[in-house]
Amino acid sequence: MQAPRKKQSGRALLLVDGQCQLCSKISQFVIARDPKAYFRFAALQSPAGQYVLEAYLLPPSDLDTFIMIEDGCCYTKSEAALRVLRQLKGLWPLLYCLIVIPALLRNVVYDWIAAKRYGWFGHVEHCLLPNADQRFLLIEEREEAAPYVK
């Protein structure tokens, strides 16, 4: 029998393409504006990322999707991005008002950027690791991701 998982509260998990330079820059942007370290990060390609995708019935090969897991709920694409902005310090939470735009329209823009991101920003073969001070924010293994799934 498996021990019950303790649900992770007070933290959110962001899944990003670990080989995308834009995703790496976005992760660093979030870290710089998240003084309470609310967010943890996992590469979609990592065992942790694949575990979360499986748990939320998302395609494991879809690396074009930004995912936020918060309080057992899974948010993707533009909704995930807007929910992240809502948690950051500064004026960034004001952009959450864009949530009133229908998701279909927001995600057209999201998908267009996602399709062009490698051409614009490049990609790397391996996940760009955070610096030593940020290492605790990175989740790599399935067991570390378990508290974030429902």
C-alpha cells in the first residue's frame, strides 16, 4: 500500500520546456519577482514533469504548453501565464485583468509565440539549471512532484 501524499499548499509548480531559451528567461523573470519563493519549477521533459503531465492527463510530448499547478488545479497556456503574473511583486498582477479576454483569443497569441520561440530565442540540448542559490526551486524527480498532483 502506498502512503497517502501530502498535498503541497502555499506553493505552485511551473512546468516549462527545459530546452527552450525563452522558457528559461521566463523562469528567471519569475524567480526575480518572487521573493517568497512561491513557485517551484520542473522541465516538462524531466521525470517530475512527465509524472505531472500523466497525472493531469496531458500529452507527454506537448512541450509547447506552459503549465501551472496550484492547489491541485492545473492551468495551461495563457491562463497559467496570467495566474503567474498575479503572484509576482510589482505591477505585474495588474495584467491579470487580461483574463477577461476569452481564452480562445488569448491562446491564439500564446500558440503563435510558442510555435516561433525556438527560432526567435533558440534552444539548448539540456535544461538550463538555476544557479546554486536557486537550486532548491527546481524539482526533477517524480517523488518531488507528487505533492502537487491531485
